Amino acid sequence: MALNGRNFSYFKTITIIVVWALLMAGNLWAQPGNGSAGSQGVKKARVIDHWTKDRMESATPRDLRIDPRGLGYLRHANGFLQPYGHKVAAGQNPQKGPPNNSDNSPPQISNMDPSQGETVGSPHTFSATITDPESGVKSATFTFLYPDGVTTQSFNANQGTNDVWNVELNISDGNWQWQVTAKNNGSKGGLTSTSSWVDFTVSASGGGGGGSGGNGDTITNAEWTAGGAVQTAMGRIYFEMPNNAKRKGPWGGYVCSGTVVNDGTTGRSVILTAAHCVYDDANKAFARNVLFIPNQADTTGSGTDTNCNNDPLGCWVPSFGVVDDDWSSRVFPNNVAWDYAYYVVSDSGAHSGNGGGGALDSATGDLTIDFSAPHVNDGVEGNTSNDFTHALGYSYSEDPHFMYCAEDMTTEGSDNWWLPSCGLSGGSSGGAWVQPMNTGTGDGPVISVNSWGYTTSPGMAGPILVDPATSAQCLYNTATSESFGSVPSADGEAGVIDTCF
């Protein structure tokens, strides 16, 4: 058919419309990670859609613990300790050799804590002394009878020092019972003994569960009710890590905490958190499907859900993470000194839900990181001392409440600050340490983050961020300057590993 002037004009108009549509589609569906607003929008939508109610509920705290032998474990919400970077089961007796065929006596169980009729707080470290001089103790199980008098649940205990076996648990208020079952290394699978049931009570006002101790000003685990800058700047982080080094198997969901910090730049916001919430050092991969929910304590929902419209500031999708090479090239606990990291959030296309879009730090406000040396072991006790420090975070067991502990800060070895009574539970990892805290405004400089604890005792470690002794400020500089377009976007690769020293 010949094209006359009228037909040609019609054809040209259709062509322009088609070309325009294709260009728009190409822009909207560009691959995530190149820094464009369109690509950020696509990535945001994919991450938001990923976090269904079932996936959020199945996510577990990324809570790292060290046992008395120096082995690392990932502690799940139910108390189970999963070997981290090795295959030695928690509580496994290192005794080697054949079973003792001449041992005819089962293990002896004593000094159960809590004892009969005792009232404790939550969390609480349940413990018992278990001995077997002939064969040694192979395993111990703590079983709990719920207040309903019907439901029971058992936990594998962890072997500590001096024949003491432990499990740290968060338990709801009520009248409970518990008993201990222990097995030795004797022949035919070993001999077993079981204690009598012991009655105990859990109360929020008892045993230090959210109460005070030590010098009288120590707070072990309580809800933060002062609001302020620290509450709006901090939030819960959802993310996934691979279950194997090949990254071909299923990815598991986790939760941590993080804080929006002052970055002095435009076009991005920076979230400070723990490195173990950004990069899986055991399986060598960056997190994927990362979602940040600030000030979730003020949600109008019943807790964590899939609705970003009931959180006061909505949800935000970071573009990439930044960690130190010394964290990524080693495996916990050999890299605890570098357990600090950052997520970088674009000002464009990263927001969903309530609170409007734009820059994350404009919506939440921010705290300032202090890379100078904080006060430690100043010799003065109580909340008027210079080293009195607040550690905060979103504990998984207290969803959606914003929790904190506070006490005089000391050290744990040469690589970590230490809050010896802190009882924040899993999910608080990556939450900020503030010193000093202005409790009137909820504001202050950030000096560390929640990092790790022991399997057999309370306390929280935090990495040292002092410059130039550590690389924390070097990584911060990378987070504030790295080009969005230079960072890969594939699963497990969305980040920067910086060699600062």
C-alpha cells in the first residue's frame, strides 16, 4: 500500500508512541544497582514484595555467641545454637576415645538455677552442675513445662566451665516447671539421669529482667520510652543470607538493628550496623533483600508485618553494604574486632509506604558517629559517670518494642568494649551504643554497636570504632563516597569490601 501524506503522518505518530513506550519500559525495568531512580524503584518493589508475612515470621535473629571453648555459634530465637564456621555441636563433650564400659553410674545433677520456688526475670540463664567422673558428661537437655500444665519444650544445654551447663532463654511471665536430663559417655549409648521437676516463677520485676542491678543504675533489658532522636533514627533490618558457600541452596531470613548516621552528603543516607548483619563471613556473601524499618516501635500495627503504611516512616531498601576485608576474609569469632559495617540508601526510589519519600536521613533524622576514644573504666559508678553507656536495639522477642540496656562500660580483651550485665536478646545486633545519652532528647554520639555475647553468661560486646586504630572511619568514608553504579547488584555481591590497612 502506498503511503500518502495523511497515512504517513498517522504512521509516524504511532511510531513515536511505540518508541517512547519502549524507552520508558527500558528505563523502568533497568537492572537494579546502576543508581538510577528507575532501577531503585524496581529493586524496592522486588524487596517489598519478597517480605511476605510468612517470610518475616520465619526470619531469625542473627545473634552470634561464643562458647567457653572459643567456638562461634548462631543462636536462634528458641535458644538453639547452630555451629558457625565449624561442625562442632553446642555442648558436645570434646572427650575422645571409646565409651567407658565399666561405668555403671549415671551423671549427677545438682545446683539447678532457678531452684525450687525461685522467681526470676527474663531473659534468664538456666544452669545446672552435671558431673560424671568416670565417663564424662556427653549431653544435657533442659525441659520446660509451660504454665498451662500441658505444653513442654526442650533445649540442648551448652557446656560451660566447672561442669556447669547453661541455656539462656526469654520466657513469658507465669508459673513454670523445669527439669534436667543428662547422659554420659558410657557403653551402649551412655547412661541417663533426670532430675525432679522444679517449680519457678517468671516475673518482669524479678531477677533483673528489665530491672536494675549492680550499682543500682544498671539496666539489663528494658523498653525505651524516652523517644527522641535515637528512636526515629534506629530501626529493624530484615535480610537474607545464604545457607551454603555456593549460594545455590536456600537463603535464610534474619533480623538485626541499625542506625541512620550523619553522612554529610546528598543523594544518599548511611545506616550503621554490625558486619555480621551485612556480610556472611562463613559463606562469603553479602546480604540480599535488605529492608530497613525505622521507628517501628511507633507502628500502628500489632508488630512486624508486611504493611509499610502502618509504620510511621515506612520501609526503605538499601542499595549496598560496606565491610572491612578483615571481616570478610576471616570467620567469627576471629574477626570480632571488625564487626562494624554500613548500608547505603539512595535518596531516589528506596522508600515505600507511610512517611513520604526522598532522603532517609531527612525523614528519620540521624545520630553522629564519634570516632574518638570514649570513656571506659573511669572508676566512678552509676549513671552520672562518664563511661555510663546505653545500648539499644529491636530485640526479636519483644517485637515491636524498642529495647535498651545501660551501665558502666568496660573492656573485653583488646578488641571490644563490654557491657557486663546487658541482657538484650537476639535481633538487637547492630543497634547503637550511645555515650553519653541525653535522656531528655534521646540523643548522643554513637561509639559502638551490639556485636556478640557468650553462650553461658550475660553481657554484650561492641567493636571499637576509634580512628585511626580501627578502620571504622575508613569504611564510613567509603560508604559516603562510593558510586552506586560501581557496585554489583547480583545476589551475594551487592557490596564493597574495603582494605583500609
